[in-house]
Amino acid sequence: MSFAARVSAIAPSATMAVKRAAEELRRRGVDVIDLGPGEPDFPTPEHIKEAACQALARNFTKYTADSGIFELREAIAQRYNRDYGTAYTAENVLVTSGAKQALYHIAEALLEDGDEVLLPVPYWVSYPEQIKLMGATPVLVPTHARDGFRLRAHAIADRITKRTKAIIVNSPNNPSGATVESAELEKIVELAVKHQLWLIYDECYEKFLYEGVHVSACEFNTQRVVIVSSVSKTYAMTGWRLGWAVAPKELIQAMAKLQSHSTSHPTSISQYAALAALTGDQRCVAEMLSEYRRRREFVLKELAQIRGLECAPPQGAFYLFPDVSRFFNGEISNSSELARYLLENAHVAVVPGAGFGADECIRISYATSLEQLREGLKRLREGLQSLS
Ligand SMILES: Cc1ncc(COP(=O)(O)O)c(C=O)c1O
């Protein structure tokens, strides 16, 4: 069977591949500890679920406006205005089926054949594929484990060409947990303004920060900046599929046009649930953060016991991204082979760094219970030590 060329131009999601391999082993009766999850292990808070039940009871089960319900767009705009002193209105907001769809529509609205997008490494798996789907080219911007994966504005500046259309910055970063420093972000925004580029700023993990305060690119500029976020991680709502883009209204209108001919709008019930999440009690977020903090400390302490494994302490999100290249040998020469070895021999699932553009690393998620982490890290240590 043959399909459109764009299908073969992209790779399937690396994170999904690990999930499938772990599930296959489980089906064969093997007890696998999964350190791969890219989503919170907490249930969605009760008051949010209650709001969704009420939306159902009130028959909010029909089509909504294609940019999303006004109340939600307004609540999102106000949230940024309150936190960052911006002057957004509902017209600056497009509500989408998750941050992923917001990013997709941004790529569709902005990118064309031959365009270049500056993409810091390590990157979240879908960015390069979305860029390639639009006929554009991801231009990789290195960051380094020994520098805590910090993104430097000069690394961006060095790679700007006449073809550059956009820069993607993800802070806190998936997979490294690194955040961009305020001064560097300000310089990156200045570069976007000077060269008339778009800065796509993905802050999906903004509420899970262990050091410092979150800086949003919209604090510096709102004309060349597109903010992307969602309720997925913050409120443990990955399955509700609800995210947004905040941008100049002309770009929002262009994206809304695209959305109106694809999904129309996100599920009506999820929109009411997201409204409750954003406007309701925020203690649930603080509680999740405090549990992640406990787990992060535990995992960092355990990883420090593994000789040869280097791990930059992450500032945010719920991942660690250690360098495991020291364990490569004649048979295992990359992160995918190492992850497979660990899964088959130590029965612990981790995500190979290759899918994030960093083949010397693996991603370990601590969005799982302390009990699972304890056993998973024991298996990881034994698995790695059997290689050294
Ligand atoms: C950096 C980053 N951006 C976007 C997304 C997509 O999130 P959503 O569930 O809101 O589509 C993810 C999900 O893992 C992510 O890690």
C-alpha cells in the first residue's frame, strides 16, 4: 500500500514505542516497572470532575464556538494578565485538543516548504515531526548535559538564517527538566523581534518547578510570542485533551480557521472541566508539586549511587535525563539498545534519548509512586551494573 510522502517523512513516537514494548512483556506475565510515563499518575481532582458532570447534566454537549467557549478563553487570557501583566483578551486565545494540537495548528499556520525552525536539543518528540510535516526543516540547537542543558541565546543567534521562521523553546523542558534563564529568554525574545521570527514558547510544565520561579516569554513581548500550554500536566488531565495557544489575534484567527475544518473545537465537556480547573481551588496543584518534589529528591539520591551515571538535577517537570553513554559497549551502542536491554533483562522501562535527539541519554519519569520508583531504580542500578 502506498501513502502520501508526508507519512514516510516522519517517525512514530518514541515514547509510545516503549509503552508498547512494556505492555507486550506484561502480557507475557512479566512484572515490568514502568519509568517511562509522560503523564501524571494522580487522578484528576474531584472538583474538576464534578464540573464536567455538571456540564453533562446541563446538556452542554453540543458544538461550541470553534475557538472554544468564551468563558474559558477569557479565563485563560486573564490568567496570563494576572501572572505576567499582559493585556490579552479572549481574542488572543485558541482552545485546542491539548497543547499538541495547538502546536500543530501553529506549525500549519506559520510554516511552509523551505522554512527553518530553530529547535533546541533535547526536544519533545513531536516538534521535529510537526515541522517536517509542513515541509519545513528543524535546525537543531545543541545544549549540553554538563551545562545542565541550559539554552543560551547565542546558540540560537548563531543559527539564524534568512530562512528561519520560528524558534521553539520549551521550559521546563521535556525530557531534561531544564528551565531557560530569564536573562537568556529575554535575549531570545529580542532576537525574535529583531529578525521578525516567531517564538513558540511551550510551558506545559510551568507549574512543576523545584527551583526558581517560572518565566514566561509573554512577559517580554506579546507580538512575536506564541504561548502554548494545557491542563494536561498541571491538573492531571491528559485524557481530557484540552490545551491552548495565546498569540496576536491575527494568528489566532488563522489557527481557528484551520481548527474549524479539522476537529471543530475540543470536547465541550472538557472545556467546562478546564474552566473549573483554571478558576477553582489551586491547592491540588501544590499537593502534586510537593509529591513530585519528594520523588525527585529520592530519585536523584538513588541515581547518585550508580557509578558512571551522570545526571543534571532538573529544575522542573517530572523527568530526569541522565547520560548513560558510559554503559555503551560492543553490543549496546545507543540509547534504544540500552533501553531494550534494561526492559528485557532488568524488567524496567525507560525511554531512549534518541527520540529526543540525545542518543547518549535515557529519560526516567518520576510520575509514578515512590514504591514503584524504589523498585524501578533498584532494577535500573542492577541492570546498568551488569554492563559495567
Ligand atoms: C513539552 C510538551 N509539549 C506538549 C505536550 C502535549 O501535551 P498535551 O497533552 O496538552 O497535548 C507534551 C506532552 O507530553 C509535552 O511534554
